[in-house]
Amino acid sequence: MIQKTALLSPRPVRSRPTRAQTRERILNGALEAFAERGFQGATQEDICERVRLSRGAYNSNFRSKEELFFAIYDRTIERLERHLETSIASALSGPGPAVENFVRAFIAGYAFDRSWYLLQAEFGLHALRNPAVASHYAARQARILSVIEEAVCRVWSGIEPGRPHASSRVARLILAVHEGAMFQRLLEPSAIKDGELLALFAEFLVSRSVIDA
Amino acid sequence: MIQKTALLSPRPVRSRPTRAQTRERILNGALEAFAERGFQGATQEDICERVRLSRGAYNSNFRSKEELFFAIYDRTIERLERHLETSIASALSGPGPAVENFVRAFIAGYAFDRSWYLLQAEFGLHALRNPAVASHYAARQARILSVIEEAVCRVWSGIEPGRPHASSRVARLILAVHEGAMFQRLLEPSAIKDGELLALFAEFLVSRSVIDA
DNA sequence: CCATCTCAATACATACCTGTATCGAATGAT
DNA sequence: ATCATTCGATACAGGTATGTATTGAGATGG
């Protein structure tokens, strides 16, 4: 026999948000603040104001700024990874030339918005300066790279059998182009049309003879 | 007749450094400090300690942190531009395949050291956040881009007459790859051999049919 | 040789950010 | 209903960075 059933308790309306909810709100504020003011520039006050919470909530939920930074970075990179995976998967299963589909999917799936890019860039710089952070960052980036590499292999398996033995470096190359392009595009939106550099890059990629070199 | 000649005045030994000298020392300290601690993280104390000067010298020479940041960035990017120009020029005039020479020269000339990269990246992030800084950064980057584009055109003119009409975008592409590769390499030196990504990219470039597309 | 000026070092005042401690309201268990 | 607990808001203290003012040593010119 079931002792406690929720059947008769239709969850009373809480006037007080759950801990997870406030934590989430702070993460949202942190994303914005870190993106717009940088890690050092973002203050507790700044973060909390954006989501209408007090520093009490902040300090109650996160032990330190570093901890919050890691948390928001992890959340962002995980969403990014999933986003990239699904959009690549759907693109590769569609009709049309695989390479173009892949590139388009990459642009769509990895074209995280301004805040995501800025946060990731900020964390990247942080990683370059702190060896401890570097390993964390590298591990996260490795997952992104493997998603890209997997896609590269699948694309090329449709062109010729076997995986290109430079797939790892190709993945890094793709990522490098994207990061660089993303930066230039955010800086001068007028200078580069949407995904233009990646599209140009895709044309290079099509000359697949190079892959096997 | 020359009234004042320096022939008999072999510049007395100054016990006090010139203003330009101390300014230069502070710039050196700023380069290191901004690179290793970031713009916000670098303090006056930090900068001054590295070059054995007091904050008095700092505040006497620079009105604000922003001003110093701009000054050290400008100095760095100018050196970078000259470095890139000369190394490309000498490489293109040498024997061997032009594309490879160019890429090698690019790596050598633009492979500024860790501090230069970090400073530039930091300034880039700053530019993304402050529109006022963005225009300054874009102007500087435009000069770098034109140097690269010029080289691209010269390389391709040796292959076929006329300049590729996508040369501007190719230049941006090269810069994007380099920035991205530089970052990955600094983060995981073991993962990428020296200029490996750019070399791979050079192989793509060799299939010049794409350029004219 | 003296007077003036330059410039970097030191001292000071102000502002601000972080983390801790305290307080009060909402929750849910008995 | 009551009591203990959770949790976010407010108040406080410590540390630190910035910019200004002041001072004294060294240069410069008459």
C-alpha cells in the first residue's frame, strides 16, 4: 500500500521560489554580467540587480565568484554541446551535399549568441592564465571537438570510405575558424555576412584531396 | 657658423632617467601585467613592481588605466605590423613555393609571443564590450588585414594574373584561423605542433580553384 | 651659484567589492 | 497551531585599488 500519495495534494502555490529557481536566476544574471563586464568587472551587485535578487541570495547559493563562474560556464557549454549535436544530426540526415549541410548546421548550432561567445571567450582567457582552469576548459573543449570530429568523419564517409586520418586536426581547424570568425563578426557585423567566412571555408573543405594528405 | 655644437659635450651621465625611458618601462610592465592578470586584474602596484617603479611614476605618466591600456596596445600592434610586413616581404622574395613561404612567414611574423597574444585578446574583448574601443580596435586590425591581403594578392599573382576577388575575405579567413589556432596552441601546447593548423590550412589554400569561386 | 622647473616617491582620502554575521519571513513536520 | 528550519535580505567589517596632494631630489638656465 502506498503510504504517501500526491494525488490529493495539488502542490500548493508557493509564494517563495525554490532554491533551484533562485539559483537559476543568479546563473542567468551571471551569464549577462560576465559577458558584458568580464569576470573581474562583474560584481555581485551587478549580477544580482539584473535578476532582482539581493547579494544574500548570491552568497547563499555560491561560495565564491570562481564557483559561480565555473557553474555558469559549465551550464553554457553543455547547452552548446547539445545544441550542436542535434543540429548537426538533423542536418546530416537531410538531403543535399553533406559538406554544405554540415557547415550550415555548424553555423546554426554553434552560432551561440553574443553572451555565450563572450562568456566562453572570457573563460578561455581565464584558462590561459590559470593552469587549474586550463584543464577544465580543455576537457570541455575536447567534448566539443569530438562532436565536430564525429561529424567530419560522417560527412567524409559519405564521400569515400574510411575516416580521414587528419580528422582531429580538421576539427580543430573548423573550431579555430569559427572562433576567429565569430569574433570578427561581433566586432564588425557589417564586415562579415552571416557565416560568410565559414562558407568560404567550406569551399576549401570541399577540395577533399587535402584531407587525406 | 654653428653656434651650438655637441662635439664637446659628450652627454653627461644622467643619474636620472629621461621621461621617455620611465614611460617605456611602465609600458613594459603594463604589457606583462595586462597579459597575465587582465585589464581589470592588473593593478598599478602590480604594473609598477614589475619594473621597479612607484605608482608616482605611473600616475605622473598616464592619466588613467584606459590611457595606458591604449598606449601599450598601440605600441604592441605597431610592432606586430612591422614584424609581419618585413617577415612576409623577405619570405616572398625567397625561392620555393610562394604559398608555403607565405604561410611560414605568417607564422613566424605573426607568432607574437604569449604576452602579445594575451594583450591583444584582452583588448579585443574590451573592444567587444565598449563601442568606443571597438572602432579603435577595428582600425588597427584593418591595417593587419591589409598587410595580409596584400601578401595574398602577391602570392596569387605569381600563380595567375590578377588579384583574387575574394582576397579580402581570404585575409580575414587567414587571420581567423591564426587567432583560433594561437589560442588552442597556448591552451594545449602539446595538442598542436608549431603552426600545424596553419600548415593544414595552407594545404587547403593550395587548391586555389576555390579562391576564384 | 642660484632659482626655477621637472618628475618620481610617499602619504592620504575616497570608493568599492567581497565575504560574514545577523535578522525575519516563509515552509512543512508534528 | 506551533516549532524548527530554510533561505533570502540587510548590516557590518576588512581589505584593496584608484587618483590626488605633497615632498624632495635632480636637471636646466641665467
